[in-house]
Amino acid sequence: MAKGNEKAEGEFKYLVRIGGTDIDGNKKIPVGLALIKGIGVRTGEVICRLAGVDPEKRIGYLSDEEVEKLDSIVSNFQEQKVPSWLFNRRKDYETGRDMHVIGSDLAIALREDLNRLRKIRSYRGIRHELGLPVRGQRTRTSFRRGITVGVSKKKK
């Protein structure tokens, strides 16, 4: 059942649960970890290096100990010895600490940030409220929805 460079070490698992997310066992470890919200492929490679696991290995062939090790590193990523620029929430607004949030915590943090921007009536908050582009894009031709779509000439 082993493909390529994998060894048939044990039972193949089609679904592996890491970080509160079910991951397909056929994916390589960094790509599978990228399915967790808040973790990308590069961060997945760093997690593999921290756990001492081969990144070319498929997730389904991992032993239970390796899965537990990956899960503990994913859930406690900010306690690992990695540079702070690798975190996805640097200098948190409330605590001022560098953090790495994953899963539903990331969605909650984003929603709280947007609500704070709306509450203080900042430019970005108002643009989010109105559903307009936030980062300075042009709006004359882009982001047109509803009645404004299309060109209409005035009748003479």
C-alpha cells in the first residue's frame, strides 16, 4: 500500500485530526497542515522541522506519537523557539504580545478587530461597514454591484 518513498510502517489512516481539523491522510505533512486555518505550507514545514518529522512523508503514515507531537506543536506554536515574524498575530491589540492563533480563535480575533474599527469610526471600519474596498483601490470601474453595473447613456 506504500507509494513512492513511504515505508509501510503501520496502519494507514485516511483521516488524521490535528489542531481541531480533519486532514486527508494522502497529503504530505506541510500541505495537510495548511488546511488548518491560520497555518500555511511554510509554517507547516517549520512545524515538521520542530517535531523532527520528514516533511515528504504522508500524514496517513504517521505514528500516533508523531501525530500527538505535531498536535502539541500546532496548539502551542508561540511557545516554540521560532522568530516572532512567523506568527500571524504580532503585537496583539489587547495584550501587546506576539501570538499565533488558529482555527475558530483566528475568526473570532478578526471579527473583534473589525468591530473595534467600526466602533471607533475609523476609515477602515467605515469602508468595511459599507462593503467598499478598504486598501485604497479605485472604485470607478471596480467593485460595481447592483444597479450601477453597465454603462447607460442619457437620452437626448
